Amino acid sequence: MSKKEDEITQKNLRFSFRRTMAIATRTMNQFRRDRRTLGLLFVVPIIIMLIFGLALSGEVKNVPIILDNQDVEYFSFNMGLNLSEALLADDRLDVTVGDYNEGINSVEKGDYYASVLIPDNFSESIVRMFLGEDVTVELFIHIDATKPTVRASILGSFHDALDEALGEKGININQILAHDGAEFTGIDVGIPAVIAFVMIFLLVIVGVITVTREKIQGTQDRLYATPIRSSERLLGYVIGLLLITMIMIAIVLIVGVFIFGAKVQGNVFLLIFAALLFGIAHVFLAVFLANFAQNELQAIQFAPLTAIPSMAIGGMLVPIVSLPTWLIPVSYVVPLTYGINLFEGIMLKGWGFAELWVDFVVVAGMCLLFFVLAVLTVRNRMRD
């Protein structure tokens, strides 16, 4: 090697800011030419932040409960009525006046979070207590303890109402836990929602990238020259992804149940079936979304765009009833809502198909809807 060549080699080995900037400029130009990716980079964070900001803007509110006030007037003094009025005015609760025993059935079915009884001797017992007699003043609350934040909000409302009406002197709130006395740790309560979220995030990102990669590598263009129909091609992708889906489901359930010790009150096989149906729905969704991705960077962005807003409005972070009123209907078109209902119902409440059939039907309907959308939006020929 000549001296001149050696100098050139040594010069090339030195760090060059000019070459660095050339690479940086090339990278930025790729984004500038790919307007869809550039748009997603700005739109996705905005959408996610807006949804989280709206969903997490306040405390738990509008929790539906049944209130049965059987207190009778005593010495022109009705503390049960005062307590009822305080509870009705509390925006943390959505109070429906009804029968306590019927309310218990409604709590067990998941329509309400608590059924409350103010007994007929409530005011009398309070008067006797203030006169120095040894009496116990009780309220009875049949309450769903599977959502600690909701339970805390309900009990907080009662403590505040008792403090305002009575000074909270000697009042015993007798809690009867719903679903066979089910009371869980934080990990028990959190695992069902985490399972649903992890499945959405991973299945969407793996599915979209898998299909998009075939598009980028030219495999799809070669298939256009064959007699294979679009529905056959898409269903083939889904069947191929099903094995990955089953492996992910097994891993998620094993980690949740056997490593973290999450409880499963209901049927294990029904839980596996629910997870499989929920997974298939998101494989179809991934194939549908892949029809709009032109490269892997765009494909990757579909996963957080799908999963993270679902976390905010699907009931994972805050109860759906506590969302802004106009946002609640949106939560009922989010698949995560029904995934959480299924997993919480089976794992925490011990429910079977009879209690969860609506959620099963909705998820099955989503499977069909996403597959039809994928078929309708897929390309059937090469680009000109």
C-alpha cells in the first residue's frame, strides 16, 4: 500500500461529522418521503395522550348501587332519611332505590356494585345509643370486592355520609362480600386485565408485522399470479398465526396463574376457550390493519395505537362507569372491554357461560367483523 493510499485509509477511519450528518439527513428524508409514517408519528402520541387525559381526569364516580332504606320515623327524627339524602347527593355513587334482596341478585350478576340496607330500627338504635344504652347500630352492604378502587369509593361515600349525618359515632358497616365472599389481592385483581392487554398488544404487533413483511418481500405479489382468492389467502395467514396465538395464550396464563398465583374461581377450560376466541379476534384485526401498512415501521405503530387507548377506556385503569359520559359508549366498541369482562368473570367471580354469553357472542361477532373488513380491504392484484 502506497503512502498516499495509507493516508486516505487513515482519513476514512477518523470520525467524520460530515458523514454522520449525511446519514442523519438520509434518515430524515426517508420519513419526509413516507408521509403516512410521518403522520402516524405525530398523530399516535396525540391520540393516546388525549384519551388517557380524558379517562384519568377524575376520581371513581357514578358507581351504581341499590339502596333500600327501611328506617321508620322515630321521635320525629329519621337519620336513615338523612343518610339516604347524603348518598343521593354524592356524585361518586349512582343510587337506585330498590329492594335489598333483589339488589343482592343484581350485584351477583354484575349489574350493580353494592346493595345497601338501612334497617328499620336504624334511627331508634341511634337515639338509644346517644341515651347511653349499649346498642349496635348497623348498616348492611352486600358489595362486590373484585374491584378494590370501586369498593373503596363506595365505602368512602358511606363514611363521608355518616360523618355528615351522624358524626360517625358507633356505626358498624357490615360488609357482605359478593361472589361467595371473594376478596382478592392486587395481583389477583390486576392479572385478568393484564392478560387481555398483553394478548392485544402482542398479537396485533406480531400479526401486522408478519403480514406486512410478506408484502415488503414481494411474497404477496407472487401470490397474485396464482388462483388463490383473497379470502383464502387471509384465512391462511390466520391459521398460520393461530399456533403463535396458542403459544402466547399458554405463556400468559401460565405466568399469571402459576408464577404470580392469580386465582381462577371458574372453569379453567372455559378460561382457555375465552382466551382463544379473544386471541383469534385480534389475529383477524392484525390482518385487517396490515392491509394499510406499507412498511414495518407503520406496522409497529398499529399495536400501541390499538392497545394503549383500549387500556384507557376499556376498564383496565378506571371503571367504565367513571369515564366521561360521552366516552362510555366508545368503550363498548373496544374489544378489551369484553376481554376484561370474560377474564374477570371467570377468574374472579367464578362465572360460567350462562353469565358471560353476551360477552362471548360480542367477541365472536368481532371475529367475523374483522375478518370481513380484512377481506374487503385487501388488494387482489399487484400495483401498477
